[in-house]
Amino acid sequence: MLGPTASGKSAFALDLAERLDAPLLSVDSMQVYRHMNIGTAKPSAADRQRVEHRLIDLVDPEQEFSLADFQRAGEEVLAEFVDRPVVICGGSGLYFRSLVDPMTLAPSDPAVRAHLEATPLPDLVAELVGADAEAARHVDMANPHRVVRAVEVWRISGRTPSERVATPEYRAWAAFEPKRRFVAVGVDPGEALARRATERFDGMLAAGLLVEVSGLQHRLGRTASQAVGYKELLPVARGEIDITEGRRAAVSATVALAKRQRTFFRKDPRIRWVEWHDDRAKRFARLWSSLGITP
């Protein structure tokens, strides 16, 4: 069950997992952190009693938890349920693909990464292009994160972007050829996306998100501190800006995230999309119909 944040996919996934007597695996890059509950929209205690949830609350917020760490944890969980259906739900597209598609992740080194992040972007671009004249065809040179990662892989492994995309595994990944069988359903509220994302964030504020952020402000590591909502409210917790400014920034970031997630998932031709309807019963009827399940 896939889709952008605030699309309502979690409610679908919970009902589906209950019907199938299946565990629910979260593919959310921030739900892996303990104590970050409100801002990551973690399932409630009641929901966890209804359905077994996995791949949440794996590490403390001070720790780094990479995509490679998630992939290893996810493969271990899937191995436990090899003879049972599993419902995967979330909005982190690469985390989802790391479990269903061929994806051997390139090595990483925190020391190398830290050094590169402190290096001016033009210097990194020059190094990458010097090693691979075609690098710009495969790496967004205007995206510092992408450039840093490409140079990191080059320095550690000696493999250029052009060499990496020439492998059979990468070609299979780019062609959406999975390593395991699955059925994917996407939920997209269309024009209601921005409104729903705004309403959801305001609901989080009402539920105590600022208090949660304030209590965690000295515990959030490099990755956890970048979580949407937390990043924008940290200055509020420190008294640097007021809540009105923090909310405005957080809403804008939440809507932008939802749109990026939608764009990512829409590129995957394997996903069946459920037509949105504001009426919950009609949405669920369309879901069951898309899966061939009798309501």
C-alpha cells in the first residue's frame, strides 16, 4: 500500500492486513526511530493490537539508520514470513524498492561522507566529471546530496556513475523488474493532497508535536533531525522563531514532500492506483475492487 504522505494509505493497509491475517511492514524512513511518534504518524497502540507491525521503533533518534540498514532489517523480517502474505505500507519509495527490487547498495563511510559534505559543491562536481565524463547523464549535478553520494561511492569503490548504471542489476532495477512477486496499490488524493497534508500537520500540532520535538531536541541525530516537521519545529523549540512561522515552514515542507513522493511512485508502472473519493466507504470499496476482494 503506497502513496504520498496524508493520502490515507495507512487506514487501507491496516484493514487489508487484518483481512489477510498478515503482518504490516512499514516502509517509512523515519518511523524506524523510537520516540518520534506524533510527527511520523506511527500506528496507535490500538492499531498495533489489531495487526502486528514491523520495521518501526528499531533505533534511538541519536543513531544513524541508513537505507542499507533498513534493507537488511526488512529482508530478515520477510524471511520470517516466507509462507504468509505480508502487507507493506509507506511513502518512502526507495525503502519500498529496496525490499522488492534488485538493489545492491553501494558502500558508505561516515568519515568520507562528512569530509565530502564540507567540500564545496563545484569541487565535487569537478572531481566526478574528471573521473567520468558522462557523469552528468546519471547524476543531478545541482543536487548536493546526489553529488556527495556519487563521489563517496567513487572514492570508496572506484566505480563511476557510468559503470554503475551499466550493470545487469541496475538495468533490471531501472526496468522495474522485481526480485520477488508482489501486488502494489497506490493511493493518491489528487487535488486534495495539499489540503490533506495541511490538515494532517495541524492535527499533529494539536496532538502535541511541538512538545514531542522539544523533548527530543537534544537527542535527534543527523538523520532524525531532518525529518519533515521536526526540522521546522526545532527552531520553535529553541525559541528562535514563533510557532506561526514554524507551522508555515512545516506545512510547506510537508506538501512538498507529498508531491515528491507522488512523483516517485507515479513512475512505477506496476502500481495500481485507487481512484480517490472523500467518502471513506467508497474509497475502501474501490480498493477491494482493485484487489478482487469482496467487501
